[in-house]
Amino acid sequence: MSALMSEHANLFELKPQRNLEWETAEGDYVVLLVPKFRNRWVVKWFVPMLAKPNIRVRLDPFGSYCWQQCDGKTMVRDIGERMAARYGEPVDSLVERIGKFVATLARDKFVLLHP
């Protein structure tokens, strides 16, 4: 059971760790490489025939910065504080956005959440 599913887990005290291939594009944007298929049989037999086995998802500046901070050692709360310092926005205005973003990444298994 992931930490996100735990009844008592506080999302902002968890440490997200990237669980997906990615690359950096021009302008320091992050591009996530999301596999088109996850079924083992399809991956083994069909994906090798595809020219592009991944969907490329380009993140905005906030998402790119947050993604780069997901190292498995930094708590979500600390990521928010770093983002506030970097972008000059109050932490309170970023809390909801970061929480939704990280929760979505965890739901789609793009990040793993550790205590």
C-alpha cells in the first residue's frame, strides 16, 4: 500500500521519488516519457514495432521545478518552500497546487511516495 493511500499520511511530510523516465528540454522544461502501454505482453511484442513507444508530456515551469526536486529525499513541504523562494510566491498560494500535482503524479505511479 502506498503512503498516499494511508489514512494517516500527511502528503506534505512525504518524500516523492521519480518513477518515470524523463528528459530536460530547452528552457529547463521537463518532458516526461510516459509509456503508451504497460501490459507486459504488449510491451514485449508490440512496442518494439512502434517508432515512438512513449507519450511526451511537457511540464510547465512550476511542474518542471517540482519534478526535478522529487529525489526521494526531499519532503513535499520543502519543495514548496524552495518553489516559493525561487518564484517569489507565498508558500500558501503554492500548497494546494503542489499537493494536487504530487497526488496526481503518485496516482499515475509517476512518483513513489516515501515516509
